[in-house]
Amino acid sequence: MSTPLFNHITIIGPGLIGSSILRRIQKDRSIAKTSTAYDIDPKVCDRVRVLKIADQVVNDPEEAVQTADCVVLSVPVGAMGSVTKEITPYMKKGSILIDTGSTKASVINAIKPYLTENMTYVPSHPMAGTEFSGPDAGYDTLFENHWCLLTPTEDSTPESIEKITKFWQMMGANIRCLEVKHHDKVCAIISHLPHLLAFTICNTVNHLSEETRTEVLDYAAPSFRDFTRIASSDPTMWRDVFINNRKALLEMLARFTEDTQAMAKAIRWQDGEYITDTIVQARKIRKSIVDDK
Amino acid sequence: MSTPLFNHITIIGPGLIGSSILRRIQKDRSIAKTSTAYDIDPKVCDRVRVLKIADQVVNDPEEAVQTADCVVLSVPVGAMGSVTKEITPYMKKGSILIDTGSTKASVINAIKPYLTENMTYVPSHPMAGTEFSGPDAGYDTLFENHWCLLTPTEDSTPESIEKITKFWQMMGANIRCLEVKHHDKVCAIISHLPHLLAFTICNTVNHLSEETRTEVLDYAAPSFRDFTRIASSDPTMWRDVFINNRKALLEMLARFTEDTQAMAKAIRWQDGEYITDTIVQARKIRKSIVDDK
């Protein structure tokens, strides 16, 4: 057997993303010889033990990282800073730290102050996920054929970037390197804004009078069902994403609101041509995406 | 063999909905002994001939309806009035006219002036559909386990309501009778608004600078993909729905916009509690819908 990519990987926060990484390692030992899982919540640790998806599960952050040559932070983006502070003093020389957060500028800012010269840091964002969360929700093919975006900083050495690129490729992902700000802008429109709209429309339905609300649930059209599916994602994760990418997200929401108001005006004044044009343009985007695959 | 529900059904506008009805009839002859298809567009008629999904395809509206005991209007809601005007003079005594439009107040208003004493009229709205359109897009199980909402008027006799209820049940649908205005309000939020938002977000992406736009298409997250799928629906159909249900739709959009702005404010001021509460409420709606099934 050839040497595995890493000797020992530690997953901090084995939720949907973290537990999927653990499962993939179990299936492909050329990624890592040993895996360790740690979570701040002892119930999550217990669940990972029951699922038997990590070689060891520890309840102490120091113990979790001290022998790891790669530490993966897959916690809500708002918790990245405090978790990093707890673990970096114990990380060994030459180790690599990565995160899997959906926002990058804020996560890099939160992690940077706690980095030591022992480690290099490669910010990464696997663009995969479902509406489910927790260690039970993961599966070993979660990243298969999805993008993983890397946003290297001056704390990322060429060797660590290369190794982490290999790591995500072995998870099944396709890799691209992006500039940090640009990443946050692109993700604001393709992921954060759609989630915000989905959460909000469900909230609007909640505010309708009880009678209409019940019927809305009864008759839920396929389009509304899609929104509710997106809206069933993890609250803590998304609260943190919205707050941490607020600048890009609010800019995209402002653009979107302008476009919505233009559409509302066209509908009020029965401007069929404007409405048709908008829909025709919208369909083209779908076509580009589908043709791309 | 027992007597079929109808002797002769005519479908005006054999698109996604109309062609699915035709296909179901072909599979279950207890619905109708004979089926006729007519479309204003000769190319659609030709296509239906090639698909062999109707017993006969005619290019003349008079010929299409004169021997039918049930005529189904499945044309864009903006065309309901003009099509009705063309056919009702030729419909035979005791026949039933139904439409399949997604808006009901405007369609009833458009059809009513052209009804004669020869026929009764039962407005109906099968809540089924995909993002595809045209006679090729239909399939015989489209209505299976979906709702079909009826909004009877004073022009609907009890006998015709009963017969049309049976008709949609034989299509596989579950039936509910609703008051017209209430129908339009419920559909505005569960179907029309989600489509408006989906079209608009694609439009917002179109307006982004060329570089970001390309990347948005490259990286399209699952949530954005769902939006583009919804947004690839038929332009003429949706233009007509938006304009014809504009009162209810604009009211729902106004409520939604208020909720969006409240969310934007919470994000700007980092009000984590408000954001989490909104998401937790949104998830509950999903749970109600999923538990319902």
C-alpha cells in the first residue's frame, strides 16, 4: 500500500460536512491512516461513537489535535475563531489547518490571529450540502462532482495548497482557487441569497392568517416545496453565514430587491413585454447551467 | 365495459397539461370514448399527430367542439376569453366546459360573457406541472396525487361539478372546492410568488458583470439550481398568470418584501436571535408539509 496523504486527520465538528469527510476516509485509507473526531457537544461525540465513523472520538480539543497532521474545522462560521484559539497552541509542527466555512473573508479574519508558526492554513469551501444536519446526515459521496473553492492567503504555503487540493480531489470534488472577496460575492448570490429568500417566504406564510396558512401547507405547489426544502437547513449555520457575509449579501439583496420592484411595477401596469423578457432571460440561465453539465 | 364518463372530450391547447390529459384518456378509456385535440398553432397540431396521443386532431375550433360533451381549455390564462368566444357558439346542448388555468377570478370573468345556455362551466385548477412545456412534455401520471382545486360559480350545476370531480379523480388527482378569491390568494403565495422570485433572481444574476456571471453559472449551488429550474417555466403562461392574478400577487409580494427588509435589517445589525427565530419558524413549515405526506 502506498503512503496515505495524511497520517492523522482530525475533524472538529463532525456534522453534515465533517461526518462526510470521516466516512470518505473510512472508505479510502489512502486519504488518512487515522481519523479523530471532536465536538464541543458531548452528545455529538456520543453519536459519532455509535455510528463508528471515526477511529477515535475524544472529548478534549487538546487531545484531538496534538498528533494530527491535518485539522479540519467544520463548525458554524461564527465559531471558527473561538475553536481555533482553543486548538492551535497544541497543533504539531508542520501540520495543516483547513476550514470548510461558506464565507471566507470573515473566517480568515477570525482564524488568523490564532495561527502559530507550527502550522499553515488553507481556507476551503466545499460547495456541497443538503438540508439535513448533524453526524447522521453525512455520506461518503457528498462531495462527489461538487466544487471545492480554495481561497489561499499568505499563510498558505504552496505545498499545503497542493496537499489540500489533493485532499479534496480524493473526496471527489473539483477544485478552483479564488480571491477571497470574489468568493464571498459569488456565494452571496448563488447560495446565501437563495437561502435568505427561502427562509423569508416561509416566514411570510407563517404570518398569514391561520386559515390561509393551513391551506398553503395543504396545497403546497412543487415550487413552494422547493423553497421549504432549502429553508429547512441548519439555523445556526445560516445565521452565522448571513452575519459573516453581510456586506456581500446585503449588496446582492439590494440588487435583487430593485429587480423585484421593477417586476412588480411591470405586473401592476400589465407590461407583458417586460415580464416576458425577464422570464426569457431567466430561462437562458437555466439552459447555460444544464448545458454545462 | 361500463359506460365511459364522457363520450367525447376535446382538449383545446394540448401543451403540458392538455397532452397529459390526452395521454391519460388513451390509457383509461373509462374516462372518454373519443378524444379530440385542437391548437391555434398548426405546428402543435402536427406534433400531437406525430405523438399519436389524440384520436383526432383538427385545425378548426368549430369542428373541434361540435360533438364534444366535455371541452377542456388548457391555454394560457390570458387567452381563455378569446378562445371561449370562438368555441361556445358551436358547443352542443348539455355539454360541460372546463378550464385548467392557474388564476381563477380573471379566467371566470373572461369566460363568463361567452357562455350560452347550452353548456355549464366548471372552473378547475390542476396543481401539477413541471418546468417543461408543449405536447412532448406531458405524461399520463402528471396529476397523480396532486390537488385539483375547483372554484364553482353560479354557472356550474351540481351534476356538472360531480362529473368534473369524477373526471379529475380519474386523472389521479385529489379534489377540493374553494371560493374564487381565496383560491387566488392561496395560489399567489404558494405558486405565483415563488415563480416571480425565481425569475427575478436569475435576472439579477444576468445583470451582474460578465465575470461574476460566468462563475455563478460554473459554481451554481444546489439552492440556486432549484431556482433556475423553477425559472425555466413557460414565459407566456407565467406572464399571463402574473398579470391576471396581479392583485393577490402584489399583495403577497408586498408582505414578502416587508419580511425581507426586516431580515436585511437584522443581518445588518447582526441580530442573531431574530435571524435564528426566522429560520426555526421556516423549518417548522417544512416539517408540517413533510409530515403531511
